[in-house]
Amino acid sequence: MAQIKTVAVLGAGTMGHGIAHAAISAGYDTAMYDVSDAALAKGKSAIDAVINKSVELGKLAAADADAMRPRLSTTTSVAEAVRAADVVIEAAPEKIDLKLALFKEVEAAAPPHAVFASNTSALSITEMAAVLSAPGRLGGMHFFNPVHRMKLIEVVKALDTTPQTIVVMQQVSAKMGKETVLVKESPGFVTSRINAMIGNEAFYMLQDGVASARDIDKALKLGLNHPMGPFELVDLVGLDTRLSILQYLHRTLGEKFRPCPLLERHVSEGRLGRKVGKGVYDY
């Protein structure tokens, strides 16, 4: 197996810039793509902030930080991002048509040996792989937010994912300092499926007046040892993102995932979470 030296990350948003940071931390030359220079500048600035904080906290030597920064390049061209990539990790918004179009572009421009991974938390990787002439090159690498703190990556085997592709995804994950679990593709994998269920049930409890949002959060943190309550988490992830995952799980897995009307109302009123300053809580 050829040595992995270069990673391309498609997307500079919350997950994309987090994955790019993990890649440069692991020593990979990394090209980060997004559709606009403004999105790239925002992503790059977020990466700088994480690096600076790590140095400030003594978790990263200043010399190592100086070595990391030049490993990152940015571009608004997919072809330029992937042309020398050994591994391409897609972290675009959760819209299947967008991802299908991206992977067609990626396959046309990436080297023949490159392995492709999607960071999707719920969409079908088998469906994405179907647009490729070699569908075995694609699997899932589901990272968690915030990437620099969360230790898990769900490595997802789609219908045609080859053992070689899985090994590469596991090796890259390990070099990034992450633990992996291997999941056979199914809607929501392990974590999104359980998380969506907990979060949706919390909204039903809030809607029914069982307890306040703060008390539900407090109960799960202190009673079940969850690091964050379900409402704190959904505000971080984005209520629109959670709703789209639930809608997908409802379509594919049935009634038990029907989105709570209170969640739908929050989204329709623009209460999308921390990113807009108001979600279940006001920020």
C-alpha cells in the first residue's frame, strides 16, 4: 500500500475545517476546498484559533504549530484540491445531489489510487458510490464535532467498499489520533441514529411539559453522565441539521423517528442554534 501523504478536504465549514485541522496535525499536506474565498478564510481562521489555543494551553509546542500551518492550502477548485490527494474526505452540506455532483468531479480529477470518504452523518454512501466507475473506493469517515476534541470516527462500509479502502480509512483515523468503530451502512449509522432518537424524545418531553429544557439537560448530564444535555447538543449541532437527519430516518426507518412538531416549529421560526445566536436557548 502506497504511503499516504496528501489529504483533500471538501468543505471548510464546522466539520470540514475540523477535519483539515486533524489532517495537518497528523502530518498530512492538506488541501481544503470550498465554494468561496470567504468560506475558506473563515475556516482557516477557525483552524488558527484551535492551534493558538492548543499552544496557549501547553498541549502543542510552538515549533510544532509553526510546522503545521504551512501544510494547509486552500482552493475554490475541486480539481486543484484533489489532483495530488491520496485520500479525499468530503464534508459538504447534507444534500445528496450536492454530494453526488462532488464525487463525480472528484473521480474525474483525483489520482487513480486515491481513496474517497464521506463525512455524512446519515445519507447513503452506497448511493454516492453509485456515481463512481469504481464504487469500492468510497466509504464513510464520520467525524464528531468539535473534531479536535472528539476521539471517535465511525468508519462505514457501504455495499461495495473494498477491504483496502477500509484499511486506509482506519490508518488515516489512527494517525489523526482517533479511535474507530466499523459500521455496516444503515441509516444514521450507530451514533446519529441513537442521538436523533434521544434528541427527538427530549423535544416531545419539552412539548408535553414533562420538564424544562434546562432540567432535561441537567437530568441527562448528572443522571446518565452525558457530557452535554440533548438541548445543549442540538443547539451546537444545529436544529436544521438535526431536523434533516430525523426526516431522513423517518423516511427510511419509520414512525419512531417522526420529527417532533416543536422541533419543526423552532426551525421554521429560524431558531437554528448557536450559529444564529438562538435555538432552544438564547445566546
